[in-house]
Amino acid sequence: MGPILVDRDGRYLVAMTASEPATLYVLDRQSAPKPIAQFDRPGPMSFAGKERDVLVADANRGQIVLIQDVFGAAGALSFGSLPDGVTTPVGLVVSPDETHAFVADKASKRIAVYEMGTRNVIDQIPLDAEPAFVKRFSTDSLFLLNSSASRNEPFQLLETGDKPSVYFVPAGATQSQ
């Protein structure tokens, strides 16, 4: 199984198979799994549109696909192209106010920022280290981009609020006394 999303109420599950090509399915408690769309090499996905829609990054196609009304009629259309050099998306998230989408890319060490209304890339934020994922950290707008497998790797945090930015938290050795 590939990426999985569960709505806030726990009624629906959106799941991607791990095969290439992969199939996106919607599951609920009353019905059999419903295939929604196929992807060449899917990457991360995220809810959008108050959990009515889903964005999926497809690295082979070089685009983000928008699945509108994922729990209803479910129509797939292009949301936008991935910027040049973005070949290994590892995280995708929509800001809490749903004005921006963020794609973290491992290969280029940057975050592409999309304006949801126009679907255009409006910024690319360079990173000091490769992102591994995008996981909610402590608030609705703060996301962790990596974990420190060793104490020498810095942490990076993405703030998706009014002024999107990345915070770099240097690694430090623990001092013994």
C-alpha cells in the first residue's frame, strides 16, 4: 500500500496502491473499494477543499493532479506542473486557510509553493537539507520536513501560515555532565 489519507471523521479512507502504475481508491464502511484514478509514479497526496478534494503529485507526469469531489463523482484534472528539477516529491500539504499548496522535493532540496486560486507556482523555497516527508508538527500550519536519524542532521520546519517560510534548527550534540 502507498500513501493513505483518512478524513477527520474517520468515515472515508483514500489509499494509493504501491504498484507502478498505481490506482487511487476510496473506501468507506458500507461499500467496496472504489477505484478513482491511475498514476504513473505517484508521490505524496493531501486533502484540499475542506476534505472534498485530493491533490496527488505524479513525478513521471511532472504534475499535480486534482481529484475533485473524491467521495462523490470524483473527477481528475491537472492542478499544475511540477517545476523543472522537481523529480522526487516526498511531501505535499495544503495550508490551513487553503490558499497555498506546498510540494517538498528531495532531489532539488526545495519546496514549491502554489497559489491555490491560480494553480501557479509563486515561490520556491530552498532547503539546507533533503526533506524526507511533510508531517504536521504542533499547529495547523507547522510541518516537520525531516527527522534526525543521527544527531548531526538539522531539523527543518515548514510554516504554511501568512508568510510561508522554512525554519532551520541546527543539530547539536548533547553535552554530558
